[in-house]
Amino acid sequence: MNQINVMVNGMPGNVAASIAKHILTDERFKLVRHSLTGPDIPVSEFLIDETPVQLVKPDSRDNKRGAAIEKIKETNGPFITVDFTLPAAVNDNAEFYCRHELPFVMGTTGGDREMLKKTVLSSSISAVIAPNMAKQIVGFQAMMEYAAENFPGLFDGYSLEIRESHQKTKVDTSGTAKAMVHYFNKLGVRFAENDIIKVRDPEIQQNDWKIPKEYLNGHAWHTYTLDAPDKTAQFSFSHNINGRDIYSWGTFDAILFLQKKIEARSKGTVFTMIDVLKGD
């Protein structure tokens, strides 16, 4: 199998850096030594262990003086782009990838998701778009969706508590937790996204939640608790992720899946992590 060239955008962000680090040690992939980054990043180079990666800012990636991205394509040949940037950059980045014919895996949350899909559908490339790259969590959500569609009202009258904890730098409420609200609503539970308990305080995380200290700066702990009206029955679901490695493994599956679609001449198609899990 030929190595797949991969460009990871969003460095020096933690998730992007973690994925790039794993790519360097995986024989299936070859890391493109450039990364698209934001305008306010103060450095032009980032080290993954001892491997330098050149950071490309928006004003130089495709300007009139010569598009940096085209030079990167000439140097590396075809590659798949992985996006772990910022929500505010999602739609602009997707338009950029489509314009330059760069098949991509979008792991960044936020942005206008409908516009994101339309951008790909009207382009000459295909992409995997997923708000969560942890395939086990995606599978869990698929099970919840199945239950919601096939057993509506299963938890009629039950009360629900959703608690989610992430590192203090994560400002928004978890997209995974928000998606779960939709499933529980279909199952008969009255609950709103604003009712989600969002924890970002490291002291509470360590003392009350017992999250290991070494993962306070990178974790995703979720608990969903359902109580019967008379409190005689309780159901609880949880998924606790320490670190960011799980997102790398899911991203790798998405890259391999997309590469097969590229080889099959897929164009203008949006795939999800469910498609990746099924291998369709």
C-alpha cells in the first residue's frame, strides 16, 4: 500500500498536534510538513517532537503573489486534508479546500453545517464531515438514534440530568451532549440544551469528578442519568475520554475511508463517521 499524504490543519492546536504526532509514527501515512493556521499565531514553525511543520496563515495560503497551497501541492503530490481548526473558520476553510480540490476530513465543530455540506456537494471533491471523530462514541450515538426512532416515548415521565466536563479552554457546550438531548427528547424526556450542566473548573473536575490530574487539560467526560417519576428506577449512561488519542484513531479510519472513495472517483459527496464505521 502506498503511503497517503496527509496535511493536518490547526496546529499548534492540541488535537491537530496530537494527530500529526501519530501520523509521523504510522507507516500508512506521510505528514505534509505544512499546516494552515490562524492569523494571530505568533510563530511560523511548529515542532512535532523534532519534526518542523511550517505554519501557513490565511494571508499567504492563496493570494495574488502566489498561492502557498498550490506550491505545497506541487511539492507533495495529492494529499488528504484534516481540519481541526476553530468553529469560526469551518465554512471559509471548506470553501478553500473545495476551490483548490483538496479532499478533506472535517473534525472541527461549529460553523454553518448546512452550508458546509452544500459547499462540498457543489464541488469536485468529497469529504468526511463529523462533529466527533471518536468512532466508539459515534457508534453509541447511532444506538441512541436507533432507540429514539424505534421506541419513541420509552422514557416518558422520566427526569434527565446531563453533565459534561471538558478542559477549561473549551468554551462551548459539547456538541455530543447537545445531540444526545435530541435523542432523549424523542424517547419522551422533556429536556433542553440549556439544561446541560457544563463543568470547566479544574478543582471540581479533580476533586468531585475524580478526573486524573494529567488529563485536566484534555478530557471529555459525559454522564446521562434518567430517573423514574417515583424514583424507583434509574438508568445511567456515561463515556469518559482521557487525552486525545481516541480522536486520532477515528481520524485515521476516516482518512483511509476517504482515500478509497477518491480512488473510486467519488466527487461532490459528503460522508459521515457512520459511513466510515459501515465501510460503505
